[in-house]
Amino acid sequence: MIDILVYITSGLGALFVLLAAIGTLRMPDQYLRISVNTKAATLGVGLLLIAAALFFLETSVTTRVLAVIIFILITAPVGAHLIGRTSYFIGNKLWKDSYIDDLKGKYNKTTHDLKGLDKTEENEEEVESKS
């Protein structure tokens, strides 16, 4: 019975890693590639690690697997966010069919300030009042 679970989880894990690799090649811009890698590859690696824990059925292996899975679940989204944010700030273009640019007009490239919605509205009011 455990062998079947190992086969299923390792097969699904390998499938998700494969889908992440294909998504990296097929997505049109860096931001979508980051999204694919963060979600699919994290799930795939997590399933492969669960398969390893099920295969060995030892407490030491299982605790290490859980520690690695927790570490990946915490660090992958943070790393992807930082890579995406840096990509935006250095000027990587969005895909031509992207509808929304949430940061448009909120980032000052000379001072590197990122303003929230309330500060952007205040600055627009200040500019209008000075004119």
C-alpha cells in the first residue's frame, strides 16, 4: 500500500516539476514565468519530498522532509516577490496583453520611492494645487 502512495506522489511531483519547466518555456514574460515556477515547482518538489518520506518511513527522514517543505513554502513566495519587484523596478516590460499594471505611476525611478494609493493621491493633489 505504501508503495502505491510513493508511486502516486512521486509521479504527481514529477508531473508538476515538468509542468513548471514547460511553463517556463511557454510563458510570454518574466512575471508569468516567476508565477509558474513558484507555484508548480514548489508543489512538485513538495510531493517528491513526501514520496521520499513515505518511502523511508523513518522519523529522522520525515522530520527533515517536513522542515525542507516548510522552508520551501516560506522562502519560494518571498523570493519570487523580490525577483518580480526587482524586475519591475529595473524596467522589464509586461506582456503586451497584460491588462493591469498595479505599480504604474507609483514608483519614482530617480528616488526609488514606492508610494501607496493614499500617498499617490496626496501627491497628485499637491501637484494640482501648485499648478
